[in-house]
Amino acid sequence: MRKNQLTYSDIARSELFRKLIVKKKRFIIPMTLFFLAFYFTLPVLTSFSEVLNNKAVGSISWAWIFAFTQFIMTWTLCSIYSRKSQTFDALCKEIKDQAQAAERKAG
């Protein structure tokens, strides 16, 4: 390691890095909890109740419709994350630029 190179600890203490972590947690934790709740609802409801066994359209039960909506939910969450990650990437670039500027200044 070069003499004036910043360490991970230096960067992790920066205001921008903490802002990035807070923003990511505020987004990822609720999305993960929603995903897990939505995902595990199907096996729980089919295992412990009969509510999804009722016919929805023709011979298709609500269980099949709920299972299909899980694909839609996954694609939607992926799309939302892809758009939101641009914000995270912009913050990462700022952090890198700030670290490089600090190294040039110190060096």
C-alpha cells in the first residue's frame, strides 16, 4: 500500500459512504421483507388453508394465479432495483472521486 493511499476504514467513515449505506438499507430491507412475505404466503396458504383452492377462472384456481403473480412481482422488484441502483452507483462514483481527490491532495 502506498503511503498516502486511503484505507477502506477511511472511506467507510466518510459522510458520503454512510449516506450510501443508509439509502441502501432503507431500500433493500423493506423490499426484501416484502419479497419474503409475498413469496412464503403461497406455500403457507396452500399448506395450512383451502383459501387458494377455489376456482378463479374456469378450472384455474387462485393458487395458480398467486403463483403467476410471484413471477410478476420478481420482475417488478428487479426492475425497481435496477432503476434505484443508478442512484447507488452515482453515490459510489462520488465516493471514489472524493477518495481519489483526497489521495491526490495528500500525495
